[in-house]
Amino acid sequence: MKDNKLIAEFMGMTYGDPNDNSVMIQMTPQGNEVVPIESMKYHSSWDWLMPVVEEIESYERYDVNILQYGTIIIGSQIELVNNVANISFDKKIDHTYDAVVKFIKQYNFINNQNQ
């Protein structure tokens, strides 16, 4: 999934080799870990996706509400992402992943404009 790379960058992963876009480097307490992009499971594993939700919420002004039929991300009392009624999803992880990707794109756009 192409948006896994976007999420990995948001989570602080970097490319180990500028000529090789197939792997990224994740810093861990044990040292750097090489992670092939194809092996990333943000789109299918809560173990991968929930740390991203927690990262978003660690920025004090954002709150992620995972509901049965959609995910809402609120910032400073304003809904930034609301896909509850807009899209039909089969699983919570699908709409949560979609909301996270939308949030990161908005977050990156805002931060790029402020630089």
C-alpha cells in the first residue's frame, strides 16, 4: 500500500539509501532496523496502526475517535477528518487507516505551508 510509506515517514522512518526506495530505517532502542516497505502492515495490523494513532494523540491538540462505522480526528475542537458517513467500510481498521492517512496529508500540507 502506497500510503504505508507516508505513515512510516510520519512515524520518523527514513530511507537508508537515497537510491533504494524499497526499504526504510526505523530507529529502535536496540539500534537501527531495516524495514522493507512491502512488509509494512499499517493497513492490516492494529499492532502497526495503533502506535500511529497514539502518535497523533500525543500532539496535545488532537483526539482520534474510533467508532464502529468510522473514525473522527478532532483538533482544537474542530473536526479535521470525519469519514463516518462518507465511506462504507467493512472493518474498523480500514476506516481508521483511511482517517490516519487523511490526517497525515493535511498535517503535512499545513506544516509545509508554515515553513
